[in-house]
Amino acid sequence: MISKRFHAALKKAKAKYKVIGHKTVYTAYDLATTAKRKLGSVAKSVLVRADKGFTILVLPGDRRIDMKKVKKVLGAKNVGLTTEKVLRTKLKVKPGSVSPLLAAGIKDVGVLVDKSLSGVKKVLAGAGSFTEHVEMSAKELTRLAAAKVADISEKPQAKRKRK
């Protein structure tokens, strides 16, 4: 269930959103399947640690992070995924429930939204819950998260058959 704190923050920001309830899911793929949506319309969020702090990366569920691009955009030498402990202490969430909207007001946590998400009319974004997500426009998500839009992902390569 989405927390009262989360609802209050959305209300304060005059957000245009809809809460979508569903069975418990832990991945973007599971959410897309359960909500009967295209994987590309699910905004997955990943917390990374960079030289200069933390950043939540937001990208379509059908794409993967390109760490070289992320390093370039952040101007960082080192970028890597964080641990479960960092998720719990920095964002106060469990793995799989990261939301770009949680970054507001947290020191040293920025948000980068992949530019490919801009072409999606309605996205399902994390809301700090395994049983509810929020549906909103990609533009609204970017505004609410005070995010920078950049090219930070790549399409996964098709698996090659072994000979």
C-alpha cells in the first residue's frame, strides 16, 4: 500500500496521477504482465552510487542501464549499483520498491529519467509499494521527481544461439 507520506507529497505537488492496485510484484516484467501493459510503459527505478552521491535512474522496463552513458551524464569516474542496506537507509525502502518520487528532499539523491521514456504517453511508476503503482504521464513523472532527462539506457541485445 502506498504510504500516507507518499500520498501527501503527491497532493502537495498537485500531481496528476492514478493509483493502480495489483497483486504483489517485484519486477518491471511482473508488473507489465499483471497490469496488462507493455513492458516499455513501466518505469523501472534503480538507485546507483556515483562519485558525487546517489542517483535514481528511471528507464523503461524493456531497456537496460548503459553505465558508460550514466558516467558521462553524471561526470563521474565510478558508478555502480547500491546494496540493499543502502536502499533501506538512504530511501527507507526495500529492493524492488524504489520510486523516483521518493528522492525529493533527500540530500545527495538526484534523479535521471531516460529520454526514451519521454515518448511513452502513460507510465506506471513505483510508489514505494509492491501492490500499488502510480500511473501518470512521463512529463509529470519528470516534473515531480525534479529529474534531468538524458540518454542513459540501451536496448538489450538479442541472445545469440550457441553453435
